[in-house]
Amino acid sequence: MNDRLPHEKGFHVSWDQIHRDSRALAWRLDKRGPGEGGEWRGIVAITRGGMAPAMIIARELDVRTVDTISVKSYDWQKQASEATVLKAPDPKLMGDGTGILVIDDLVDSGKTLEVVRKMYPKAHFATVYAKPHGREMVDTYITEVSQDTWIFFPWDMALQYVRPFRGD
Ligand SMILES: O=P(O)(O)OC[C@H]1O[C@H](OP(=O)(O)OP(=O)(O)O)[C@H](O)[C@@H]1O
Ligand code: HPA
Ligand SMILES: [Mg+2]
């Protein structure tokens, strides 16, 4: 496995940071649904990266109906030519997406969200992080990073020893 950065910069996100940023996203989405009192009918996580933020948001907003859509668009840091849907959520829950919050960890090129948006045009799309190329695909996000930044999530990292600056 190649663990060098093909991107200019790395943005390393801790568990604490993703928890705080996902909470901030939940609070921004609170009472913004089309239901009575701005309620959301359900939350759909885009697997796998969207599952951790979706769980935190479902807890904050007290949404108990949670489903998943499985989309694969990257193999390690290499983007496949097309995003493919491996598993769709319950069609009875989804309809055209009205009242459904679709959550992902980030939008990069926007290819993943483009595929899901076509399936559920009335859903609300939210990500924790966004890069400029995909920004238009997302309705609500918390933090933007530059296109040449690779975001490293805590589930892809481990604590490691580093040599002191003046070490030999
Ligand atoms: O905007 P895009 O260019 O489509 O990229 C964003 C998507 O890529 C990553 O998922 P990935 O396909 O790597 O799968 P994973 O969530 O299972 O790691 C990330 O979690 C987003 O879902
Ligand atoms: O910056 C990123 N980090 C992690 N996964 C990703 N999938 C697309 N872009 C990214
Ligand atoms: Mg993903």
C-alpha cells in the first residue's frame, strides 16, 4: 500500500474533531426538514465514510430511522472512472427523497453525491467537509478545504512514534 501523499497537503482529523464537526452539522440541520416543526423523516448514510457522522447526527436530532446507501468511487486514493451503487436504501422510505437527510463524510469531486442526487432529487445532502469541485453537489457542510488537500479520517489512522526534532 502506498502511504505517500499524492496531494499537496494532508488534513488530519481526530475522532474528537469529527465528533465536534458532525455535531455542528447536526445543529445546523436542526428544524430545517420539510415536516411539521422542521422534522426529518429519516437519515441515509453513504457508506462507509458517512456512517460515523450519520450516527452522531441521528443521535443529536433524535432521528431513529437510519438507512444506508453503498457507493464505491475510490480505491485507496485513486478515483474510479464512475461511482457505482452497490446497495440502495429502502425504496418505501426514500420515495423521491423528500424529508430525507443524506449524510457523507466529505464531498471531493462530487461524483458520489451526483449519483445519489439523481436517485433522490428531493433529499437534503449534507457533508462534514467539502472541497471546491464538489461544493455545488452539497446543500449543507461545515468546513471547506482546498482541492489539493487530502483529508485523513481517524478510522484510517493510528497513533505513531515520531522522532524528536533534534534527534539523530
Ligand atoms: O466527491 P467524490 O469525489 O465522489 O468523493 C467523496 C467520496 O469518496 C469517499 O468514499 P469512498 O468511495 O472512498 O468509500 P468509503 O467511504 O467506503 O471509504 C468519501 O467517503 C466520499 O463518499
Ligand atoms: O480527501 C479525501 N480523504 C479521504 N477520502 C476521500 N475520498 C475522496 N477524497 C478524499
Ligand atoms: Mg465514502
